[in-house]
Amino acid sequence: MSEVSIGKRKEKCENCTKQCNKKQSNDDISTHQESDLVNGQEREESQLLLSACLSCDGCMSEEESLKISQQNLEEVERVFALNKKCDVAKHKVLVASVCPQSLPFFAVKFDLDIAEAANKLCGFLKSLGVQFVFDTTLAAGFSIIESQKEFIQRYRRRHHDSHALPMFTSSCPGWIRYSERVLGSLVTPHICTARSPQQIMGCLVKDYFSKQQKINVDKVYHMVVAPCFDKKLEAVREEFYSSLLESRDVDCVLTSGEIYYLMQQKKISVEELDSVPLDHVLGEGGDVALVRHEGHGSEGFLEHVFKHAAKELFGLDVHKITYKTLRNRDFQEVTLERDGETLLQFAAVYGFRNIQTLVHRMRKGRVPYQLVEVLSCPGGCLSGRGQAESETTGRVDKNLVQQMEEAYSSLSVSLPEVNPTLQTLYQDWLQGQDSQQAGKLLHTQYKSQRQMPSQAPYMQW
């Protein structure tokens, strides 16, 4: 990673240092640790921050560390430089995909509304040599729809499958890493298999879009702009690499802060930038209508699945969801009731301390929820350490986050299931919603990478 000033290096917390099963013993992780976990690793040539991530550098192999260290501004600029040379054999088609939670950061920094900020960001990326710039909301729509379908399937088999519920969301790589490396078989069977928006976007670019453009996949360089450093970790997972094509779905992840730093480094002001509309994955003309999904600063998996399940399972239309705050604003629940009977109970659990509480309850078989939306960053994706940290204190800039939340909430809400582009892609790209191709490209598997000291308690749903 380039020497971007995104905050001071964080030390591993006491819990992680004691419990790292690579450097220490296999003792069970404490479920009472109350320190937020923010980890870091420094290499001679780069710095790696796993932002509020629930893993640490001790859990990473040397190969992983090397791959992540290569996801930096210097690597992207190397690709730009190769494209400027005469050897066309080394030229790449550069594609950038921007996460919707990154756009509010640029809106605040540019002092523009989100739509204009997105066009200015697109103009900047294209001035560097990026040929196509996409918004990943479309990919998030796929992830939400697949999560909805999987929840219904899990709910219906809950009485004969002890691992069916609760279902945990799978879009946060810090949470996934922690589950696989520390929690193991207690949690991994409960994780939704739907790929994250980032990795679905990777498939969309490398599989569908490259074929539509008649470009060999090895000639496509796919970069993602994300609010979180942990997304770099997700991009190098082995299941998202094709040995046959020698290609990753996502070649490089840069944080919003890194892109903004690059603008400052090149001394480019917002006023100088051309306003260029984002591109359509289907190659259509006209401006891309920026929308958001339900939820406050994240993709809203909880809200979308809750409303879908209420309708699909109980025939109830839920128009507005009311959250009940439990321990704090990052531990909330929603309940569906009819005639005094609780039909559904979901929870949103953000941040390490709240996740520890959740895990502690799960070990005792006291989790009443059918679905839990889990994010490792307190406050959700808008608070990702790749964009929300103060450059001077290294702490989350609360004022910046508040402004980003206001900007994000200004976008109109869209239901993915009524998005015509999604329906077209399901047919033209995936040969239908329940096809083998959809299962292959939109889902993955998460597995325990440690031996748990005891079996998970049986939970009755």
C-alpha cells in the first residue's frame, strides 16, 4: 500500500495477541474482551491495515501478505504506465468498480451531491487511463436476491437441519475471516453462501462484460474502490482466482482514501475534473441512475431479507422497519409479530464488542434470531477505515461519517428484484435464477480453518 496518511498504525489488541492460533496456543477465544480490535502490519515496502478487522497479520500466510501488499497505488500506476508504452501485448483494459458506500465520501470531500461527485470521480479515473467505471449497486442486488432465496430455504429446513438458522450475512470480509480462523465450525455452517457485492462484480466484469466486449479475460484489469481495507483481503481468497484463466475476479482493491490521496498527490482539483457519467454494464448509453438499497450506510441485507421473508413466508407486507436498540446503536433487532406471536426476529450486529457478545450467546444456545447482519466496522460500511479515519488522529471522524450518512440517505431506495437490468442479466448471463451457472458464479462456501474445542450447542428454532 502506498504511504497514504489514513491513520496511525494500530497495535493488535490483547485478545488477538493472546489467542492467535498461529503464534500462540489453541486456547479458546475469550468472549468477554471489551477492547475494539483494530490490527495492523507493516512491511518494508508497504503498510497493511486490516481495518477494525477481526483477523490479524498473524493469521495470514506469507503468500497472502505478499498478494495484499501488491494491492496499492504503485501497482495500479504500473499498469497505467504499461498501457502508455508501445508494447501492446502488455496493454490492459482497465475497469474500475466503485462501491456505493464510497460515493458519499467523495461527495463530502468534493462538496457536491452524490451524482455529481460520482461523475467527477469517473472523470478522474478516466483521466488516469481507466476505460470503464461502474457502480457496484447492481452486483449488490444480485447478492441481496440470492441471500433472500437462501434464507427462505434455510427457514423451511430449520426443523431437521441444526445449521440452517441463524443465517449470518457474508458481505463483510473481516467477519468472514474471523469466523473461519477463530470461531470455526460454531459459525461457518450458518454463513450465507451468497458472494459479496465485490466478488459478484468481479464475476460480472471478468465473465459477462469481457465476453460482451470481446476482450480476453487476461487482458482485463479490474480495480475496486471500497471504503474498507478488508476488501483487499477478500480479493485474494483462492476461490476467487481462476487457475485456468490465470485471472482474479478482482485484481486490486483501493480504498476511497487512497484514491483521494492520489488526487492530492497529482494536485488535481475538483474544478479541473471533467464530469463524466458512469458506464452501463450492458453497454447502454445515458446516465446511470444512482440508487441505494435499504439500510443505513450498508447494503441493507437485513431489511431486504426481512421484508421478503415476511411476504414469502407469512403473506405480510412490511413497509417500514422499526429497530429496537439493545446494547447500543450497533446492536439492534427487528421483530415481526402477528396476533401476539413472534414470527421473525432479526438483528444487526456491528463492531467487535457486539460480535463477541453475539458469539458468547451463541455458545450458550441463546441466540433467538433467524438472521443476523454482521459487520466488523462499528457504524457499518460507511465507517470503513479506508475512508472514515481522521488523517491526524487515526480515529473515526464522527463529523465526516455523519455527513456521509446524510449524503447516502439522499439517494432513492431501489428494490433489486424489480431492477430490469438484473432480470436481463439473470437470463442472458446466468441462464435463469435457479440455474447451475447462477449457483456457481453467485455463491461460494465458507469453511472452518481451525479445530473447535467443542461442538456447538443444539438450538431449537
